[in-house]
Amino acid sequence: MVLLTGGGTGGHLFPALAVAEELRRRGHGVFYLGAEGGLEARLLPQTPLPHALIPAGKLDRSAFRPGEALALLRGLRAAREVLEAVRPRAILSTGGYAGFPGAFAGALRGIPLLLHEQNARLGLAIRLLSPWARGLALSVPVALASGLARKARVVGYPVREVRYPKEEAKARLGFDPGQPLLLVLGGSQGSLELNETLPPLLKPLGLPVLHQVGERWLGRFRHLEGDGYRVAGFVEAPLAMSAADLLLSRAGAGTLAEAAFHRLPALLFPLSPKLDGGAQVANALAYQKAGAAELGDRARLGEQVQRILEHPEPYREALGRLSPEGAAGRLADWLEEFL
């Protein structure tokens, strides 16, 4: 039995779900430990995975918050109860506040712990857990202290490895297969900033656009629709990325890994470091340095869009070198070493 934990947001949840699917395919028992109120609370009941949801106080980077500390303590107690019942032989934590209680409680019991960091910079939960971990799996290379580097491997970010022919994908989404398609993503919840700033810059280009605004913003931005510009609360990433010719998005690790898998060039607008500790900026700079993406410049966005659409091949070649194909299998292999 392998216990998988992590969540709160899709960036931590989806890679763990991909590994869970791979482990089940290999005949291993799996159990998912998530957080109350996280994205997993909505999605796990839709899967066949046995699971539990526990309190998980958010680890704040800037201040001590007593309420969150109490929630963390309750989460640690609840995690110990789950471990007693499930008795896993290995644990995979994909980080985030949801991935801390189960991983920490398990490591204290001597259960082999594997961590997976999605970003180009270690998150707080991963940093706190790393002294107790047997291994640290990275999505992209990260500069580490020598002691931690000895137990780290770059394995990639697990994604749904599903592609569709581009013309078929465009037709299924209702777009003209003969025209380039721009895809705008602001993460799984949407981005108010991108929803407000990008449409006035993209509409004058006269190109078809599929813009995921987020379910909570759908009513507010429905007025954008028309003349080839379409908004959606949520899009199926494999289909949308198969159809698209250029991505304009935040720089979350999951979005970038999926773009790499689909060889989809990107213009990136990372979150402010004040909001995520600099993880998205680090991701964006890593992809820019690899030649796989550019940082979006609102002052010359039209020029950037046209240039990349006219010459996409260098970006696609670089994305191919970053592709996470096989990442779920590599993580499953590592867990099997513990088993």
C-alpha cells in the first residue's frame, strides 16, 4: 500500500493522481490523503481512489497565524489515525500545505518518504520535509545543497499523456482548423488580472482565442465573447493544448509541463513573488532560458504573438527537450524501490 498526499491546488493534486493511476495499473494498493477545503475535496469523490480528508493549516511564508497552527496540529493527529488504519509501506508527498501532515507523521514513524517538487524552486512544505525524506523528485533541475542533491533526481512533472491531432482538436472545440488558435489560461481557478488585461490586447489581432477565465469569473467576462473570441470557465487541458498554436498563461508548473508535453509555445505572465514566494517567476525564467517560452510583454504583445506564430519550431524543439513524458512511471519506479 502506498499513501499519496498533497493538494490544496491542482498543481499539487494532479501529479499525485497521475502517479496513483500508474501504481494501480501496476497492481499496487493506493490511498489518498488530502485536505479539507482543497481542490481534492471536490475531485477525489469523482475517482475510484480510497481517500480521507483532514485539516491542514496553511504554512504562511510571512507570518505566524495561530488559527492555521491549530489546524495543522489537528491535521497531524488526524494523519496519525489514517496511518494507523492504512499502514502504508511508502508515502509520496507532492507538497503544499495539504501534503505536509501525512508526510511528516509518516516520516516520524519511519515510513519511506518520497517528495515531489513541481516548481523550479523548492516550496516551503518540501523544504521542511526534506530532512526526513528518502528521495526528492524534481520536475526541472533545481540548485540544491550537496546533502539534498545526493537524494534528488529529475523525473519531470506527471501529466495526462493524451494528445489529439491538431485539426481534430480544433474542430471538436468549434474552431476553424485552418486558423491559428490562441489559448489563454490563468491556472485552474482563472486569473482576474489576465482576464482584465489580455482581451483588449488580443482582440485587435483578429485571431481565434479560447480563454479560460475560471468558473467564478465566467458570468463577469461572458461579454468578451464574439468575433472568434470565446470564454470558458474550465477547459479540458489535453484537448485545448492539442488545438492551440500559442499559449498565454501564468507560469504554474503543471501548465508548463503540459505545454512541454504538447510542444506548445508560450508567453508567460507569472504571479508576483509576493503571492507565491517566487515559484512562478522561477518556472518562467527556467523555460525562457531553455528557449521554450518568453515572458509576455503587454507593450508589444501583438508583435510577440505574430513572431512566435510565424516561427514556432525553435520553441517546439526546446519544449520537446523539457517534455515530462514518462514522469508518472519514473515516480512509480522510485516508490517500488521503497516497496
